[in-house]
Amino acid sequence: MKGRVLLASLCLLAGCERGMHQMYDQPRYERGDEAPLFADGVAARTPPQGSVATTGTEAMPEPPPHTEALLERGRDRYTIYCTPCHGAGGDGDGMVVRRGFPRPPSYHEQRLRDADDRHIYDVITHGWGVMYPYADRVSPADRQAIVAYIRALQFSRHAPVDRLEPEDLSRLRDLPDAGSRR
């Protein structure tokens, strides 16, 4: 008796799976298809008056001048939205990564140092891999500020020696492990 009940249950479950696939693969019209549902017989509908056509990409605002206020705003927004995964220094070692979330790349990798600002802006906007898109959470101006702050983080580790002030050079030489940096 148990065998028949089990067999009947499996048959019912198989029917549910077929129903699930029908739900996923619903019929739809492609652009230019005929549609007897509508009086004009065309599937494509005229957009409502006043609607704006979009291409699915957002124009990146003109980069603002890099000021201390912009970098402070970028640091503030980076701390809120980016630090949990990317870490305070941009190494990809944030708190959620330490708890098992997939590690994002370090901003200090050569390919991200070479990437243009638009790439970083677009990744913040649309996400990448397992990264959630932040277009609805971070304004375009704040995304620009985050990009500027990421560039400052990158520069802080890879600044050419000839661009450092003499007092900064002397402080670097006075650090305990300065011999490994020369």
C-alpha cells in the first residue's frame, strides 16, 4: 500500500513540474508579430502620449571637480554602500566577505586601476556578478562621488614618489617597515 501511495505522489509531483514550466514559458508576442487580440491586428502598441523612450543605459553625468567636499561625500557613501563587501581600504575583504559572501575584486588590481571611471560608475549602477545594482539607492551624483573616492583609495597605494610632498616622503621613511618599500 505504501508503494502505491508513493508512486501516486510522484506522479502528482511530475504533473506540478510540467505546470511550472508552462508558467515560465508563456506565449508572448515578438516585435512585429500579428496579434488578433487587437483591432489593428498588430502586437506592438503605441506608447502612451508623454512617455519617454529609453535605451536601458543611463548617461553618466559630467564628472565634477575633485574637491575635498566631493571626496568626503564619496567616503561617506562608500562607507555605507561599499565597505560591507569591498572593505574600508578597497581590498575586497569586507565584513560580509569574512562571513562567507563571495569576495569582490580589490580596487588595487591593475585592471581596475586601468578601468575608466565609466566602468566603475556602471558597475555601481547596474551591478556585476553577485553585486546588487545600486541605481535605485545611490543617486548619480553620489555614484560620481564614490568613483572619485575609489580613485583616491587607489592613488593612496600607488602614488608615484615624484608626486609626494617632501614631508610625506620623510614620514614614509620613518615608518618601521619603510625598508621593504624602497
